[in-house]
Amino acid sequence: MSPYRDPRDKRVFVPKQGGGLALNFGHPVAWWILVCTTIVPLIIVVGVTIAVLV
């Protein structure tokens, strides 16, 4: 299933057919939400894990 991507749609969160919300990756704010909620915490966890093991 491909992510929702419509740059003409100004909504960041769009309703899914089965219920719930999806990010509109045609909107730049959606990319910031993705980075701030998944990538940055992952980098922090990996960094702390490496620091503890070394």
C-alpha cells in the first residue's frame, strides 16, 4: 500500500477508508512529523545504546 501523496490537498492528516488517519506526504509538515517522531528518536536510542555498550 503506497502512502497518500497529493500536493494539491492542503490537509496534513487525511482520513483513511477503513477509519483512522494517514499522513499526506505531499505536504512538507508530514515529513517533519515523520522525522521528529521516528528518525530522531531512533538516532537517540542507537547513540545511547552504543554509549552504554562501549
